[in-house]
Amino acid sequence: MAKLRVGVVSPEREIWSGEADMVIAKTVDGEIGIMPQHAPVLGVLVEGGVLRVKREGEGDLVAAVHGGFISVADDEVSVLAEVAELGSEVDVAAARDALDRAQASIEANHEDGEAALEAKRARARLRAAGEEV
């Protein structure tokens, strides 16, 4: 069966690269699933999204992705994220603390855009780590 070549990078580092059977990402136009022989596409990733890389015989690779782009062409998927973190690398306690602080700030200020962004990022980190939010 055909495979996808996948690379996930941020400005700081290469997050992951390898072969996959499917990639699922959330773009500003909605969730997109990429399988081998997918038509070329360029999408803008949402802030606070979760990227899922499905690999046969292995567990899914899950990452919190905060903005950036996804590019698909010739069975190659490139995820160029502004910020990304593998679910296995997430400090769950720190992410929960960040979410609690952001929610408290939102409740106190009612329209704090920065706190809303931090809450969105914290939720994505927790989902990527397999936690309920």
C-alpha cells in the first residue's frame, strides 16, 4: 500500500518526519484528512489545533499545532507550524495550570484576546497528550 512522506517542522526544530497512512489536520476551512494520492492542497492551520498522523502497526502520532500551513503534493505532506509540540512531550500539569490561569483571566476581563489564545493553546496541548478537556 502507498504511504505518505510526512514532515512536521516549526521554526525551532523538526518535530517529526516519517511515513504515514493518513494525516488529519484542522484548517481554517475545516478538518482535512490526507491519504496517499490526495490532490495537491495548501491549507492554513488553525491556532490551537491537533494534528494526527496515523501509522499502520504503530500508535497515532499526535501533536498540538498552533498556526502555520499544511502542504500536500505527490504523497508528501509538509506541516509548517508556527509552534508545535508532540503529545508525548506535553507537560500535562503545566498545560492544565496554563488553562486555569487563562480561564481565570478571561472571567476577570471578559474579553481578553491573549488569554483566549492561551486557553486555546493549552486545550490543544492537553488533547494532544490524550487528556480530557
